[in-house]
Amino acid sequence: MTRCTFLARPPRTRPSSKKPTGSWVDRARTLAARIAPFAADHDRDGTFVHEAFDLLRLEGFVGAPVPTEFGGGGASHVETGTILTELAKGCPATAVTLSMHYHLVATQVWRHNHGQPAEAVLRKVGGDHVVLVSTGAADWVDSTGSARKVDGGFRITARKTPSSGAPAGTILVTSAPWADDPDGPSVIHCAVPFSAEGVSIDPTWDSMGLRGTGSDTVVLDDVFVPDESVSLIRQANEWHPVWNAVLGSAMPLIMAAYLGIGEAAADIALGQTRARSNNGSGGVPAHLLPVVGDMINQLTAAQDLVAAMFAASDDLHFAPTVAHASAILARKTMAAEALIATVRAALDVCGGVGFSRPAGLERLYRDAHGALYHPLPAAKQQPFTARVTLGLDPLG
């Protein structure tokens, strides 16, 4: 495996030189309150949450999961997930976008924990606060675009969508099929600076929910990628152990962001219910009690599933087995379903008030559905898990 080299452009906002005080959780709650006023406007306009990412850089959140010896914040895997959960209560788009960066960082921490080279990347994130942008969800195993070998590296042409956080990105972490590999069709994984010649952003993101994530299309127009920036070359159309490491690192964090959406929805619904009970109108209608109970059941299930994902990943010391990846994906599917059910129940609890946009539930309901589209959607996860459980090839 070739070690990646990252060349970072200067961040938009320089992080403070002052050492932050307070726990990551407390600081995330404070930051969530600061970014919340921007959330609805970015959702309405479909614009990227620039203010939030400027603050994330300034306050050191970009490097929070990086070990302190590499200039980062030293947040554990669970602490990093809690950051995302709290930020989602202020702005889901910010939290989900940050989870895309965090999952790449967490994978590098996993590599470091297992004696694999990762220091160069971690120092860039921890010291320079570069933002990593992933194209993995759309690329998955087959990848998209094309790579051709040239002297000293590759030339890549591709359109990568969706690429969450592209407007704030420093480094694109991507892949491309190499059809002419002498050893047979393969896929190269590599890092591409957004500042590289031939890289541009096509503002294509226009979605039902999570409209502020800036998940635009990154265009690679015959971009040169030097050999030293290629981290992996693998056979095409085959399951590679790298995915086991990525899934165990990534999915707990991604679902932690969506957990914040469910908790925020439940808080709104419970606040409405308590206000109704205390305003002298006769208390909570009996027909709402089972709905409130169902909402809490669904939220509890989601919380337990996300906690189990983190526990199984053992603070990024887990063994990268396909069985672990399968279990993580199964919990992801169930957690997504439970979180969407939580927000739906919250709407039922609030009734017509919840249907109005100012109540905030309408946006949370749309945003929660984004959980369905992270790897793997249920229709792909269930056969995957079945094959793994039966001892068959994961991809069939």
C-alpha cells in the first residue's frame, strides 16, 4: 500500500491559538446554539452552511478526533459521536456534513491504532484543520469515472456526487476504476487537493432534506494524481477488507448525527405536550399518551442501537472482519428506521402545530430521511447480511 500525501490549501478561518476549555460535549452544545439561527435559512435557500464550518475550524472541531500527539483534540470515538449528536440539535446539515469528514479521520485513527501509516494525514487535519470530503457513498465497491496510467501517476476523469461539504473541502478522498490495469480491472483510491488543476465544483445539490450540506458534484477533468497520493489499488467488483475498517469507523458517527435529529424532534414534541398539560386546558388528551410512549420507544431503540455500534467498534480498536461490518450495517438499518419513526411520532404528538414549518419538525422529518441513503440502504444491507451470516461472498 502506498502512503497518501496531502497538500492542504489554507483554511478559510484560522483556528484560535488559545487552548479550548470545557468538555467536547459542552462545547458542542454551545456551538449548536450558535449555528441554530442559520439552519432554517440554509434549508430554505439550499445553500451551504458556511458560517458553521467557519466556526468549526475556528473552535478546533475539525481536528477533534485527531490524537493529541498529532495536534488534534484527542476526542474518543464516542465523544466524537456525541459532538455530532449535539450539533444536529442546532443544525442537522452541519452535523451530517461534519460526520462525512469525521468518518475519514476516524478511519485514519483506526489505521494508526493498528500500526498502519496515518500520521501525515492526521497531522494535516489536527494542525492545519483541513476538511476531508468523501465520495465513498456514491462510489462504493465499483466506483465511478475512469483512471488511466501515465508517467508518475494517473489521470482521472469523473463526476463525483454527492460530495457532502464540497464548498468547504480541502482534500477529496475518492476512487476511480482503472480498466487497463495489467493485472485486471481494478480501482484506485487516492487523495486529490481541491486546489489541483482540473478540479471544480458543480452546484447540483437540490434535495428534499439536508439541503445545507453542500453535497454538490465534484468534477475531475483529467486531473493528475501522483503515485504517492494513491493509497490503495484493489481488484474491481470484489469485497476488500478496507471496507470493514471504514464501516466500523464511519457508521457509528454518521448515525450519531441522525440520532441528534431524533432527539431534537422528541424534545419539541415533549415541550409541546408539557405546555399543553400546564396551561389549564385539562391536561394531556388520553389518546396522545400511547403516541408519546411509542415515540419514546422508538427513540430508545435508536439510542441503544447507536450505542451498540460504538461499543462494538471499541474506540477504533475493532478487528476489521466482514462479520463486524455486517453487524454495523444491520444496526444502521434498524437505527435509521427507528429515528424516522421517532420524528413521525413527534409530528403525531404535536398535531397541526407540528405540521407548520416554524415548529421545526417539518425540517427534521425531511432531514431524518437522509439516513436511508448512507451505505447500505436496507434493500442492499439485508442480502449482504444474509450472505455474510450464511458464509457466502458478501457481494454474491
